[in-house]
Amino acid sequence: MNQLQALLNDSLIRTKHVENAAIINIKERKVCASTFGFNVPPENALNLISAFYKNLLQVRRGGLCFKEKYYKCVRADEHSIYLQNPDGGLIVVKTKTFILVATYRVGMYPSVCVEAVEKLGKKNA
């Protein structure tokens, strides 16, 4: 298990607030770590990268489709996007090198992603 995989498990999954998570390398434009069984298709990884660099205003207004589910945007800024649908939510956070995407159930707290992103940023500064 690599360091990024350990980060996902230790900082996110063990909190029981986050269901699944993946880390996308922005430069390589691909998923470099994910929780067990969480497959992020390449086109979804590219859409998440694009959301920050080209389509943030569009995401704020129209939401985002991820893994064939539509999510309404709750909040978005240059570093994070919070989205929800009736089944749960999606949080997408960007650092200089990576994008962290995590799913959570209704009633859970996606803010635990912040801790993981801080650790990720320190390790890859």
C-alpha cells in the first residue's frame, strides 16, 4: 500500500464519514490511489480536473455528473466543490498536485476531507 492509499484509509475511511475516495494526479491526469472497490473512470477524472480549471462557474450553476449520477452544487471555490444529491454527496478538493474526490452518505460530514488534504499538501509541497 502506498502513502496516498494509506492517507485515504487513515484520514478518511476510518472516520466513517466518507464512503469512498480517490486521489487524481492533475499533471498525469489519472487516478493514482483509491479506496478498495472505488473505480473512477478516466472521463470522470478529466471532468473533475476540468471543473476547477475551466468550468467552475458552470459547476456552481448547473452541478456535476459523476459516475452517472447528477449532483447539485452546494458550494464551490477555487480549492473545493461540495455537491449533493438525494443519496448523498460528493466533495472535490484541489491541491497544487492532486484532486481528492470523496463520496459520503446523507447526514455525514464531508469536512473530514480537509484534514486529509492538509496532510496531502504537506507531503507533496
